[in-house]
Amino acid sequence: MTARSDGRAVDELRPVSIQPHFTEMPAASVLVRFGRTTVMCTASVDERVPRWMDRPGNTRGWVTGEYSMLPGATSPRFRREVSRGGLSGRTQEIQRLIGRSLRAVTDLEKLGPRTVYLDCDVLQADGGTRTASITGAYVALALACDTLLEEGVIAALPLTDSVAAISCGMLEGRALLDLPYVEDAAADVDLNVVMTGSGRLIEVQGTGEEATFTRAELNALLDLAEKGIGELSTLQQEALPDRLHFK
Amino acid sequence: MTARSDGRAVDELRPVSIQPHFTEMPAASVLVRFGRTTVMCTASVDERVPRWMDRPGNTRGWVTGEYSMLPGATSPRFRREVSRGGLSGRTQEIQRLIGRSLRAVTDLEKLGPRTVYLDCDVLQADGGTRTASITGAYVALALACDTLLEEGVIAALPLTDSVAAISCGMLEGRALLDLPYVEDAAADVDLNVVMTGSGRLIEVQGTGEEATFTRAELNALLDLAEKGIGELSTLQQEALPDRLHFK
Amino acid sequence: MTARSDGRAVDELRPVSIQPHFTEMPAASVLVRFGRTTVMCTASVDERVPRWMDRPGNTRGWVTGEYSMLPGATSPRFRREVSRGGLSGRTQEIQRLIGRSLRAVTDLEKLGPRTVYLDCDVLQADGGTRTASITGAYVALALACDTLLEEGVIAALPLTDSVAAISCGMLEGRALLDLPYVEDAAADVDLNVVMTGSGRLIEVQGTGEEATFTRAELNALLDLAEKGIGELSTLQQEALPDRLHFK
Amino acid sequence: MTARSDGRAVDELRPVSIQPHFTEMPAASVLVRFGRTTVMCTASVDERVPRWMDRPGNTRGWVTGEYSMLPGATSPRFRREVSRGGLSGRTQEIQRLIGRSLRAVTDLEKLGPRTVYLDCDVLQADGGTRTASITGAYVALALACDTLLEEGVIAALPLTDSVAAISCGMLEGRALLDLPYVEDAAADVDLNVVMTGSGRLIEVQGTGEEATFTRAELNALLDLAEKGIGELSTLQQEALPDRLHFK
Amino acid sequence: MTARSDGRAVDELRPVSIQPHFTEMPAASVLVRFGRTTVMCTASVDERVPRWMDRPGNTRGWVTGEYSMLPGATSPRFRREVSRGGLSGRTQEIQRLIGRSLRAVTDLEKLGPRTVYLDCDVLQADGGTRTASITGAYVALALACDTLLEEGVIAALPLTDSVAAISCGMLEGRALLDLPYVEDAAADVDLNVVMTGSGRLIEVQGTGEEATFTRAELNALLDLAEKGIGELSTLQQEALPDRLHFK
Amino acid sequence: MTARSDGRAVDELRPVSIQPHFTEMPAASVLVRFGRTTVMCTASVDERVPRWMDRPGNTRGWVTGEYSMLPGATSPRFRREVSRGGLSGRTQEIQRLIGRSLRAVTDLEKLGPRTVYLDCDVLQADGGTRTASITGAYVALALACDTLLEEGVIAALPLTDSVAAISCGMLEGRALLDLPYVEDAAADVDLNVVMTGSGRLIEVQGTGEEATFTRAELNALLDLAEKGIGELSTLQQEALPDRLHFK
């Protein structure tokens, strides 16, 4: 059996780093790396809610995600979506996924009538950009909430759990964790999993790429994802102050 | 334990009908109903391939899906996406899902250098429009391929299996099959499954709607989906001539 | 003198059917057929008026039309306008025509400050889609008004007359009524007429297609249209309850 | 019976002027005035045909119109359509009308594989901008064809007749010719007629503005239009050299 | 040393004409010509301010510019920007420049909470369209302010100085004033200068066109521009009534 | 006289850092900082030329710039331009400036028929983003050309000089170098200068912000800019290998 492209074990994450306070302007800024994949995740707070929420008596807030690839993130260059006349279906899918994932651990009532934007801008793309985005965005969200709490804008931390995400896939009959681009492009089945720190599922997206798969294969991939997300949760805790840890 | 909104058992499909030859203009036209949800699925053949495929020496074809809601499909009226300046993220996600699902059972080499468009236009929406679309689109695709074969345009049926889809969800702690709108809107967890007639998975999309779920719940939902898709596969066979059945 | 493509007399309509209550979601839903041309006309009521009308003291309502072809309505497939970046000039002309035609028989004061949307979605196109749309949309509008009246939302029926429309044209020197696509494409002159049930004109659009015509020819075509619209008015009455008939 | 707003007889045109050679850049440039309505009509020749015509063996040309209002043409200011995100339905209708009207008198075979653009830019708008545009555009087209002939680009004049257009309408029970804005806004019925110099109809567009009309009223308006177009044809001839006159 | 394309001295303006009251609809309308370059500049007053200014207590106004080329302004024809899907970068740069230039001499407080739109529509383009636009727009602005003053809408003239603009450039080692298209296209360095009637700079835009230049060359060009703008200021005064002159 | 906001001398640059090889995917990647302003400049090579250049026999290349602000670059958050429906005028002006500035030092013939994209993505914005972008983009361009040379794609370095840029402005009567946001927003006059390493001007853009300025003030600002660009050129050399230095 051949080794993986980068020599990792089938259930091994790429080297992951989570660097908080990468820039100073937004409420929180995190640089996250899964191997060469590099995403700048920033959290910005807007003291308004989206139009559809903005009704008299509303007391809830909103958390939303935006995702974008910088042109130099890939080779060949990635053409900006603004030049193509709008967001691709893929980008919109990822944005919706980021938003849903973070909202699943946010108490929107405690957040109060404001919006937290989680902007995930991919500086370098080598597979797993959506899962790195969610993993980094959680850290940015936690730090931004911490600041709101410290400033007295909110009265209690509006988070109920942490959240992280990982991809895995079936390649030549093997279930592999955390696929870089070269493996992702060759995989028959692709599974993205979003999970809380306490091990509950938020999102399971399994896709046969012009292929099909069995329940057994799905289970093998879910096992891998669970292991990887456990490790990511630990790394998120290490990047955050104690007061933001969930037991 | 309270009954479902429409009195069905938890593992019971809504009344399903699949009516081929609904209109005469396209290569194939199917009207599919899952309860009140009504979708017109047409297959149109274009003797060209998409631009990105159109290279010298290309011998493969393409299958793609488009999805749209008619304004009168819902109450209140659904505003046309052309008037909003483009397709919503939701529409694009569904279109991509339809295309991937049908391509998973198509031998693009046997289809040859042409494109089959599967247009799924929702005449009435009451939950499960994407799964009804995939289920009906497969029948339209099979009929269109049959015509191409009959006309001698292609030499062999380019299908490897049938495909159908169903939604299920967790509502008040119960796993339910085939949710109408009223249940879908209240569900905590939503699972869409696309499967072949022979029981292999193509797509699994489980989402916690501001909620989370366990592996056990995921498995219960997958069991329900498997049962429902088995029944849909039988109904698809009944709507198609014998020569288009997979054993 | 050769017969018409489908054997009809020059002043004979295609088989026309008007099927009310085709779907259940909108205020009213009508399936209309002129031969193979099939249009789903729905009326949806919105308890707001357009922005430009929405001034303090406004007591009037609005009636507007939207028109769209489903991709499978034609062969070859009709590319969706949302994918082309906007409505074509032709579609906008037809939408404006539908709105004007229905407003000509509506008492907007009696309708009160609400909007009725008449959505005409062409399921199958074989010539005369705009005239079938107007003819079916009137029936949907009448049914929707009837419901508003029954529910006590309005105090009196806001209609002053019925309205129907038909196309005719000059082909090889003959004036023909109700052209299917094959005749329409070959015609030198094209006339669309919208008329009330009581025989008054609402709209006359005569166009030489890279050709010209005389006053005498215009008059011959208007005579044909008058006859056809008389017959359509009778069919509309048959599809509507007595209380919605104009003597 | 009250006089018209500007004291004209019911069948009298506003003062009309047609000034050829208004600018030097395009193939032909004409400034046309119907009262205060002022339109710059330019003809530009492009030695290509539209994409849909551009097939091997094509020998025909194309004539097309574009129409635009300058912001200062009206008071209050007319907001540019580029700022609104696209052409309004009204603008597209007028553009299509201009193109059809000019093509009706053009021999596209004799024009050869090139496109003549007729740009009608309204410098000042006071009713009748579409009819002034067609009337001026014809003069620009004739002059541009004359130049092509003189330069030897084409072998024969590709025109079969002249074309002019006028509006008329029913206002307080009277049929009036050539409505300025103040009359147009108050009219119950609006008729735009496009006719050749030899008196044949090209386009008849009669519209009840939330009103209806009779065959007798239509005929009265057509009589007025015929008279007005006869006078416009004479003015067009005076603006053109003898060699471009049709007897 | 060869003469200029049109025989002018290096520091000589083209024949300039400034014709006020060109049309009657907008608040003010000016036709300005720099040689063959012809621009219709209109000023329209809107009794609202832009959205971003519209806050409670706001007492200031706004002056903004829009710029557009008519299709017949150039040969070959200039394709409308509305057909290309939006304003080009060049058009937006010019619009911003026009707005800034006019605001530099406007007391927005005295203007009060209203907007003056300066629309510069190029009827014919032969180089220097942006400088002709600014020069003409100032005259339109002054006339519009004069009318507002006369009508008692404002209490004092909200202008602090006049403003005019000219282009110059380095061509074959010579500094030239007021370049027509043929010189502009060949120039190595291009300088646009906007200046007040009293000789103060508002805008200096010097650009090497795939070339570079020295401080000495920049100074020579600025000297030329100063001379030209002095002459334009005199012509502006001649086009305006005495009460609108700045000493 | 009060000190500057950050205590710098009037003619002192902010701390500048230029970090090559920031990411690995594009041909070259540079992270440049002017104080808190942080821009990721990447150079990507596309072996095609723009459409308008792509004619038989073409042997020249193209250099173009794109500029974008990340949402988290500013506080409050900067809304993505793709969500607003297109690039703002400001962004387009900056993109055009970046492209022109880099082309002024590029021998497009030596570059050969390929395009170098210089993407300047602002990670953090605190004034001077366009000048930091140009300064960093030059380093990325030089590194990308070096790689092309090394790989034998091109035969000689296609650069004729280095290029850098700086802003300065008049604030409370003083000429200041390299304005951060707080000074930029308050300045009366703003000057952006692009210059080569050998001291020749490429671009001079001086703007009175609702203010005017004198020739003397312009000269004082140009002197400051010259000093600052001299220092930036030295820093660029330090970031580049010797073989890429111009004496």
C-alpha cells in the first residue's frame, strides 16, 4: 500500500496552526493554517441586524459568514468573482455552511440585536479551505464575543460549545483524513463534517464525485472525522484564553 | 405521541405520482408529485458540450440540472430570481446537487459529446422539492436516453443505475420520512439522501438547523431514507418501460 | 388554395381549454391551452402596493403581469433569462402588455391598496403564448377577485368587463386566425388584439415583419380577431361561475 | 370646444425641422425636432454582422436601433439607465420598434454583410420621442447608405421606400395629431403609426391607457396619422438630395 | 520643427465656443466646443441630498457629475456602457473628477440641502472631453445657481470662484496645449489641470503613458495649462451675465 | 507647532517592511507594510495576453493590476464589492494606476506574449494603500520576472527601472509625508506620486479635497515625495537579490 502524497498516516491531520490577533482592525483576526492552506478569519461586529430580522421588538442577533479566495491563493491564478459578475455556486454554498455552523453554537438571544460577520479570506489554497475557515472562524467568533463581554456590550458569553470542521475522503479504497488538493482532486468520495467540541454533529456532507459509496464507507469516514475534529478542538482551546473553554 | 400533520406513519411516503410525457416539446417531460409538491422535469438534449469540455478529441458528454420555483408555487408568492438579479445560493446548491446526482449514474463516455439539461420547474412547493426534482429528473433522463438510443444517436444506454432522493428529519425527537413544508420548517435536523436503485449512496446532506445531532440520530435517519428510496425506485420502474429497468 | 398546417379554416381557433384550480397555493391558478400552447396562469395577492404608489392617502390597487418561458417549453431548449443576465426586450414587452390589458378592465379603486400579480408561465410554446396568457390571466384574476370578495377583503367586484386576446396574421395573402408557431414564423404581418367581452379594443399591435401592409389588410385582420375573441369570451364564461359573468 | 395646449388644429403637426450633418464623426448625423422634442440620430456602419447572422456564406446585412434619453432631456432629471442596472422595458420596446421600422424599407441583401447602427439620443423630450427618432433615423440611414454607395462599398441603394412615424391620441373625445407631453399624459388612447412614404403601414400600436376604444376611433386616429406621415415624408425629402427620393 | 496637426502654435487653444441655454428642460443647459469636441452640459437640481448625507440636521448640499459618450461621438462607433454591463473605469474616473472640481468652488452650506447634477454628454469626441466637460459644467452650474437665487430658493450665490480645465502633453519633446485626439494618442506624457479663475490649482493629473518625465517637463506643462485656463476663464465670463463674474 | 499623530517628523516615512515569499502558490508573493497598512502583493503569470492584444503576429506582453480590500481591513467592516454589484470608481482608479505604474518600467516586448497579474489585496488599511500596493507590486513583479528568466521562459529581464510610490498632503498648512488614515481624512490637499528608482516621474495626482492649492505648495509636496520614494527604492533593493538591482 502506497504512502500518502505527504507521507502522513491515513488518520493524521496536516500541521495545523491557529494564530490569533493577526491584524488589529477588526474585532478579532485569526490566521489559520492546515498545511499550506492559509485562511485569514476576521470577526467584525455590526450593531445592526439583517433587514429581514429588523422588526420592532426583535432582541436576537445574527452570525453570518463570507468566504473568498484571493487571486494569488492558487496556481494558476484564481479569477476574482467580482470580475465574473457574482459569486459562484461553490462560494455561496461555503458561505452558507460557515454561517450555519457558527450559528449552531451561538445563543442568538444572548448575542443581542447585532451581527457578527465572519470573513474567511483564503490567502493560500491547498484543499480543505472550507473546513479551515470554519475552524478559524470559531476562534475569531469566540475572541470577538469575549471583547463584547469585556466591554459590557453583552452580559454573558453567547456561545454554547466550540465548533471545528474537517474533510476526509475515499481514495483508492482507503479512507483518508484532511485531504490536500492533490488527494481531494483524485478522491471518489468526499465528506465534510462539522462537529462541536463536545462531539455532536452539526453538518455532514458526503458526496460521490461521479461515484457512489456504501453505509460502511460513510461510517469509516465519520470515524476519521470525529478523531480529527477532536484534535482540532484541542488546538482551538490552546489558541484561546481559559475563560473561553468549554469543558 | 401525536400523529403527523397529515396522519402518516413516521416511515411513510406522501402519495407519489410520476407522469411521463406531460408535454411534447422537449426530449422527455415528466410531472412528478410528492403530495402537493409538484415538479415538471424536462430533459432537453443539446448536441454541444459545455465550453470547458469542448477540446479537440473530447468524446464525453455532460448532464446538468437547473431548478426554479414558479412564482405561484408558494403562498405568499415567490419572487422570480431574475427580478432579484441572480440565482440565490439555495437555488445554486440545488442545481449542483441535481447535476451531480444524475451524473453519478451516467456513463458520460457512452452519452457522447452532447449535453442533457434536466430542468426541474416547481409548479407547487410543499417541502421536498429538491428530492422530488431528482426523482423525476431521473425518469426524464432515462426516457431521453431511450429516445437517443432508438434514434441511433447513441449506441448503448449510458445509464449504470437508477437514482432517487428523499428528505427526512428529526422533529420533536422523532425521525420522520418525507417532510412536507410544515414539518420541514419545524425540524431540528434535516437530512437529504440521494441513492441508487441498487442501494448505494450518492449524496448525504445532514444539517442541524441551529441545532446539533448524534451519530445514532444520523443512522436512524439514514435507515428511513433507505426505505423511502427503495419505494421510490419501484415507482420509477413502473413509470418506465421494461427495457429501462435495472435488475 | 392550400389548407392550413393543421387543417383549420382561416377563421377557426385551435382547440382551447381553460382549466381553473390547477394548483392550490396561489389565490387562483388556471391552466390554459390554445392547441399545444400551454400556460399556467396564477394570480397572487400581495397586501402592499408598488413603491411608487405607496403614498399617504393612497386607496388604489395595482394589477401587474409577469411572463416566462420554461426551458422545456420549446425545442431546442429555451435558455433561462436569469442565466442571460436579465429579461429580454420581448419578455418585457409581453409583461407590460399583460399588465395593461388586465388593468383596462379593473377598477383599481375598488381593488383597494393591494397588488394582484398575474404570473404567466409557459409550459409549452407553439405560437400565441402572449394571447393565451392574457386570456388565462383574466380567468385567474376574476377568480382571485371572487375570493377576495367572499373573504370580505373587498366590498365589490373590481372588474368592469372581461378581457381576452388573440393573434392573427397575413400569410401568403390570406388573413389567418390564431397562428401556431409554424404559421407565425412564416407570416408577413402579425396582429395581436386585446379586446373586452363587450367588444371594445384595449390593444392593437400590428407589425410588418420586414414587410408592409395596407389599411384593408389591417381591417381584415381586425375582423378575424373580433370573431375569435368573441368565442374566447364565451369559453372564459364557461370556466367561471355565473356570478362572475358580464352580460 | 377648447383649443389644444399650443393652439394647433387637431390635425396639425408641431413645427418640424430635420437638420442633416449635425456632427462629423459618424457616417451620418441628423438633428430632428418635433416642437421641443429634439433627437440626435446618428448612423454608424460596422463592417461586421451580429453574431447570430455570422455564418459561412451569409451575404445579408443588418439594421438596428438604439434609443436613449439624456438626463437633462426632462425635468425632473431622467436618471441614466446604466445607473439603474439596465435598460427599462420601455427603452427596449422603442429600440426594437426603431430597428423593425427601418428594416422594413431596407434590402438587407443589397446592404451586404455589415451593420448600420441607428442611435437615437434624445436631447430634449416633450412627447413623441419614438416617432421623431424613427423619422430622423430614416434620414440618417439614407445618408449613410448614400455614402456607402459613393465610396463603392455597396453597388446599389439598399432602400425600397422612405419611412416616417407619428403619434396621435384620443383626448376628451377628440382625435389629435402629434401629442406633446402634456397631451400625451392626459390621453385615453395612444396610437403610434409607422408608415412608408408610399403610404403602406409598417407598424400600428394602439393602446388604451386604463381605457378602451372602438373600431371607429381607431379609424379616425389612423386617418390623422396618414395625413401627418404624408407631411413628414415631404420634409424628409427636402432634407435629402434628389437622388435619395422615392417617387 | 514640424507644425501641429492643425497648424496651431504650441500654446494655442483650439477654437472654443460656450453656448448657454442650448435646451430648455433642465435648470441650465450649455453646449461647449473645444474644436470638434462637443459636449452638452446640463445642470439639474434635485431637492434631495444623497442618501449618505441625508441625516437629521443636515443643512449642506451636494454637487455631482455624470459623464457619457454618445455612440455617434466617435468613429468607429462607441458602444454604450449600459450594453457592456456598467461604467468603465475611465468613465468613473472622469465623473469623480468633474464632481470634485465643481465642489472645490461651491459653498455646499450656502447651496443648502439639495443636489445639483452636472451631466456632461459628449456629442462629438476629439480629445479633451473631460476638460471641455468641466469648463462647460461650470457655466451650467453658475446659471443654475443664478436661477435658484432669482427664484429665492437660496439666499446667496453658493460659488466662491470659477473653474476651468485643460489638457496638455509632451509630444516628440515639445510641450503642447489642448491636444486633439490625434496628438493625445501619440503623446508620451499627458497632463490634465483643473484651476480656478483666480489661478489656484484644484487638480493636477500627470501620467506617463508607458513613459516617464522630469520635474522640468512637469513645470513646462503646468505653465502652458495656466495660460490656457486663463483664456478659458475669460470665455466663461463672456458667456455669463456680469452678476456671475468673480473679479 | 503640534507633532504628527504618531510623533513622526513631517518628512519621515512610517516603518516600512517588505517581506518576499510570503506564500508559495503564485509566481511571487510579497507582504508589504507601511505602518499598520498591510498589503499582500502577488504576481501570477498567465501564458496568454488580453483579448484586445491577441492578434496574429503579436509579440508583446501585458502587465495589469488588481486591487481589493478585505472586509476585515477596516473598522467598521468594509463591505465586499462583489456584494455591491461591482467595483467602485475608487477601486477602478487604483487598479488602473497600479497597472500603468508597473508598465512604465516594463519592456513589454521583452516580456513576450504573456500577462503578469499583480494582485494587491489589502489585509489591513490605515492610509496609503495604493502607494504601498505599487511599492510591493514592483518587488513581486521583479521576483516573477526573475523566475521566468531562470526558467528560460524569457531571455532577458524585461524591466528598465524600479518603481515606488508615496502619498503626501497639506494638513493645517504643513506638507506631510506618508499620511496614515487619520491625517489623510483631515488633509486639504492630497498628492500621490509614482516615481522610478532613478528619480523620473510616472504619475503625479494632486487633488484639492473641497480646497485649492498653489504651485508653491505643489512643489513642496513633490520635494517630500521625492525624498520618500528615494528611501523606498533602497528598501526595495534590500528585499531583492543583487541581480535585480538597477544602479
